[in-house]
Amino acid sequence: MGTSPGGSVKCPRCSAPTPGHLAYCQQCGLHLQVVASTDPGGAVRPGKVGPIDPQGATLAAPGAGLPLPPLARPDGGHSTWGTLVLVNRDGSDGERFPLSGELAEIGRGGADIAFAQDRFLARSHARLERTGDGARVNCLDTLNGVFRRLELPAALEDGDVLLVGREVLRFERVDANEAAAEPLVRHGVALFGSPPRAPWGRLSELLPSGGVRDVRHLNGPEFVIGREEGDFVVRDDAFMSRRHAAINWDGQRARITDLGSSNGTFMRLSGSVPLRHGDHLRMGDQLFRVELG
């Protein structure tokens, strides 16, 4: 962001010129006050506010309908409705990003909350939006997505993607035909092989190359993932606990439960999802805690 000789400021998001005495870009509404990063190698980050039109009225997110009324302070300003807290690798709190506009965009560059050095973040990765009864996260990136830490057991649907330690796993249901496959018979001779176990699901490890390895079929009422114990053991994953998570099957549906792991179990979100106070969100290489109110 720079100031032209004429006293205007070039917006780092949309490149539109804005008079230097104004705090917000008149084209896209970005807060032009910059905040220095507190983490080594971090980017200079623009302030955290939603879009504001030239008359100062807060705009709604695209497709969100009519804008919500701004939260008023006695001095006439806008109060914060929440805070996004960056969680350091040691679990301590890092930088805090107040949320005071209708929405705040997170990404690698040009976003309201930006991390220029995070190559796993998209330019516009996710958007936090204030709603009438709380807040939502809108997942914009379709490559790496947004993951939320599980606080309670959660139902698993076909195609759900999990983050367990450093392992990115895709869950799939096994259809009835595959589960009850008949033995191959050729010229009246049955093929000799491992005994069938009627799996009800499978987990596939997703690789950075886009490929898949180590497909594990799930059978029985419980399937445990861990670093030292379980049905799926990953001994070289330092981010995985000894017994990290369990997938349970009741004959109709699967549920995943975190087993009190140190680093948590995460499920990838899609679309627009309501947020709860205390939710932990993983975006790229960043972990955030959402504080509402």
C-alpha cells in the first residue's frame, strides 16, 4: 500500500485510489490502516473490518440479503462482535484480530487477515460473517478448504475429509454390492483368498500430489486411529496421539470421536457453516480460535 503524490492511497486489495485522509477504500471497503505482524516472517496485515460504502453504511455479504444493522457504541462507532485468535504451535495465544465489520476475509494476500508466507492458503480462503444470531464461516477455497476441530462425536458422511495428526483422510461408505462380494469361480473352482469381512466403510490417505495410498477398509463396531495403538497406526506422525480418534459403526451410520488427543481431530467444512464460541478452525498452516460476543 503506497501514497501517491496527489495524496491518495492505493488499496492493496483492489488497487483503487482512495484519498489519504480516508480510513477505508471507497471501492472495496478495506480498512487501509495496516497492522504489523507479530510472528516472524508474517505479512503486514490490513485491519479487520467489513466492506463499507462511500456513505459509511455496512454492506451485506454477496447473497446474504439485507445488511444487518451495525453494532453501535456510545461514541457512535461500531463495536466488535467477536475476535479471531491465532493459536501458536505451542498452544499459546498469538495475534488477536478484532471482528467489527459485517464480514472479514482470510487469505494469503489482499485479504482483511492475510498470511503472505502461507503457501497452503488461497488468496481468498474463507470469510467470517456476522449473522443475526451469531456468526458463520463461508468456505471459499476448494483445494485445501477449512477444517473445524471436533468437540463432540460427529456423524460421518460419504466423502468427508478428516485431519488426524498430519494425516489427511477421506471417509467413504462401502455399498452393499462391494461389501457382500461373492467369491470368484472359474471353471467350477473357487478362488482362494483372504476371508471376506463385509466392510462398511474405508479410509484413504490423501497425498500432496493428489494421489491416494494406504486404503483401509473398516469393519467391526470400532476402528481406532493412533500413533501407537489402534487399527490404523502411524508411528512417524509426531502430531498424532497414542490413541487419537475412533470411528464407530452402529449398523446404520458412522460417527467419529476424538479420544482426548493433544492436537485434536478436524473435519473439513463445506459451504456456509454456523460458528460456535470457542470453535477452532484450521486454514492452511494457521490455527484460529473463534471468540464471539
